[in-house]
Amino acid sequence: MKMEELKALRRLAADLDGKGGVSAEQLAILSRCVERLNATDGRLIRMRYVERLSWRQVAKRMGYSESRVYQLRRRVLRRLRAEKKAARE
């Protein structure tokens, strides 16, 4: 895994769990979950966590309103939390 991808996963993990410290195993699980996202969700995650765009910039690039992007974000984070939890069990 490239350093930039690792940093992006750490930022995403912090948003998911609200904590900074994440184990290598947890990052691997999260990476697999992100790989399974559909194209729209994956693009949103990439723009925010890899390219480090603001949510406003993400909305503009995707052609959505900011409120729609926030809805998508909530849905994606919920899905990732559920998949991460299922993978740990």
C-alpha cells in the first residue's frame, strides 16, 4: 500500500471511529471495504480522503449539491462502519 493511500485510510478511519489510532489489521479491513464501494461512493471517498478536497469541492466536481454530497457521505460511512464491524466478527 502506498504511503498516500495509507494516510487517506487513516483519515477515513478517524472519521468512521472518531479516534486517531488504528491498527494495521483495521486498516486492511477498511481498505477491502473501500475497494467494494460502487463507483460513485468510491469517487466521493477518493476525492475527500485521497485528494483532500473540501466537501464543497467534492460536490462541485460530482455535479451534486452540497446537501446531496452530505447525504451520500452519511450513507457511505454507515455502510463502511457496518462492513468493518461484520468483517471483525
